[in-house]
Amino acid sequence: MGIQLMVNNTDIGIISLTDEQETRHLSIVCDRFTKFQFDLRTGLVPTDDELVHSFGDNAGKTLLPEALMGIISYMTDLKLCVVVTNVVDGIYRAVIEDERTGTTFPVKATEGVLLTLANKHVPLYAERTLWQYQSVPLKKNQPGVAIPINSLTREMLETSLEKAIENEEYETAKHIKEELDRRSKG
């Protein structure tokens, strides 16, 4: 798993999930706040960040999700997993599932992925059909990643359209406008 900022829009982060063979990946778009949460847990927060000064190297271990996952693990016999299930209006959806009972709780995929970082014993999966249609071949050492346009929210598309026009990237702007029009028609 990796995360980076979108080149022409630094308010958008991209979470890249790979299969076990590292041949394909799924790009999930997130906002800047969510990217910060990932960076906090993976040690990528700049050293002058207020939280790192307050908590030192344990910054990612002292947050509420990590504490709650510790409590859940200690006090219950739940066997949780996260399953990315679909994408609706540019937002990947997931469920947190109790593997023993099949009980599920819907969440945004970004929140589910964060949960797997909060507790390394919670595995992350993707529905087979979603993976087949949304993932793309992984090309290592290549700058940038491909992301399906249907995985961007309307707000992200509008911001990206403005930036594409500002940067005179008219072909990109055309594709973004087409997606916005398609969504408007339902």
C-alpha cells in the first residue's frame, strides 16, 4: 500500500492497494485530511509536525482508532476484516465484517483501510468483480498511477477541471467535463 498526492491537485491523495503478487493495483482517492491520517501512521509526517513533537515516535500508536482496536481485541473474540465492495459517485465503499458471524458494517473504503493500519491483524480484501473492473496493471518505477475517473468525487472532478484549465491541459479537461456531464444525466 502506498499513498501520494495528485500532481495537479494537492488536496487529493491516492491510496494504491496492490494484490499479493504485486501485478495489479487499485487506486482509491482520498482528501488531504485522510492522507494526513495515513502519513501519521506510516511515519511520513514531517518531523516538525505538532503531533510528532507531542508523541514522538509513538504518534501513530496513541490515536483513538489504535486504542479502540486494542480494546476490541482484548475484550472480544471478533475476527474482523475489511472488504472493499464498490464505488458510488466517486467514493469507494467497503464493509467491516466479522468473519465469524458475517455481520457487516458499511464504511468508506478509506476508513476501512485506515482500520487495517490501526490493527495489523485486520486483513484487507476487495470484491473480485470490483478488482477485475477497477484495478489496473502495476507498473513499478513508473511516475504516477492510473486512476479510474469514476473513482473521483464530483468535488474532486470540479477542482481537477479548474486546475486542468489553469494548466492548459485541455484534453484532460475534456475528459473530466465528460464525466461530470455523465453523472449529471444519471
